[in-house]
Amino acid sequence: MTLRFLGTTSDDGDCPTLYDIEGTDEILVQGEREADPEHLAQLRDVKESETFVRVPRSLLTCYAPKSEAPRLQPFASTSGFFRDFRHTAWRLETRRGYASDRTSPKWGRFLAGENIADDPDNAWRENVRVQTALGKRFERVRLVDEPLTQGQGFLLASAPGNVAAGEDIRNLTRGQAQELRLPDYDFWLFDSKIVARFAFDDEDTTLGVYVTEEPAEVLAACQARDAAWHHAVRTEEFAGRVRSTV
């Protein structure tokens, strides 16, 4: 089962740390093993397979979930969020490619070197125009490798059409993201209060999303947004940098 980093109180990235065991209601705790004989003697109902670790109380108060794990649901179930949010819909994209892009009619044209940025509006772009006309914001940060993967090149080539519709799309290198200790998973954050976290299979196909208002997870998403947005580069500027290196 996959572990998902929840948070740490260590500046060096060591312990203590909390992880979510995806697909379960269990949390994995990383910390210093308890070795005090007096403490070990006072523990109750100890199984031979169990061990015990010490962690700061702040690790639990800041990062431990306060509710049950959300259930996986179809991405289509979030469609109303993209109309009903009040201020900002913010996305972090972390993958090196998406199956939905590779099955898009534009994929073949991209591989053939055609311009895919000026296609007519689709339902997504039409909604972006409607919502941004109301003063709302659609924002994304896309993590990119050096050099770009084919999937990242496709997104960069198609981004101007989304930007023209009203999205603010920015790019951040994966190295920078790792230095900032950003999450390694995709999510949408709506109005700094609802997180829709994506699940993918090994072929980059979307399996669904976990939707939550869990305070610790929302806080982590907000912190990731603030750090990523501060360092990310707007699409036009980033595309210019890529062209200058080709």
C-alpha cells in the first residue's frame, strides 16, 4: 500500500513524521523508539509485534487527521465545485504525464508539430470564462522535469488556450518542488477549505478523487499552494525559457 506524507516537525526531513496509509484508516508514525525501561514497564496490553515511538505533541496537533479517511469517488462528482466555488480554484499537477492527454485528439497533432493552443473553446474553457468574468480565479502550478517529458511538453503547448480563457498557469521545476518539500500528489483546492486529491494507476489514468475538508489536509494544501505559487513561473515566461534552450 502507498504511503502519503502528512507532515513533519523536523526541518531536516528526518523524523518525527506522520504518513497516511492510503486505502485504509491507519496512520504510520515515524519517531524515536522508546527505550526507557520505566516507560516500557507501564505500557498496557503489549503484543510481541508492537513497538513504541516518541513524537512531539505538535506533530499530532498539526498533522494528525481529525476525521475518518475520505472514500474514493469519481472525479465527475466534483463538477459542481468548479461552478460553485466563491473565490479560487487552485491545482497542483505533479505527474510526468496523464493518460487523458495521450488519448486526446490533440495528442497526435502535438506529436506532428501542429499548433494545439488555438483550438475552439471546450466546456472547460467556457466555464473558466464564465467564472473568471465573475471575479473568481483559476490557478495551477505544474511541476516539470529538466528536460520536459513528452506529457509536460504537451501541456505547455496547449496552455496558452487555457490562459486566454482566464486561467493563471505557472510552472515549477521538480527540483525546486523537492527543495520546498511540496506534496508528490495532484489535488484541487477550492476556496482554501475543500481538497480534492487525485488517485492514479501506474498508467497515469485517473481512478478518482478523495474529497475532504479535514483541517490538517486543507492546511497542508494551503501551505503547498503558498510555497509553490511564490516560486513558480508564468506559462509565457517559462515557455520562452524552454525555447531558448532548444
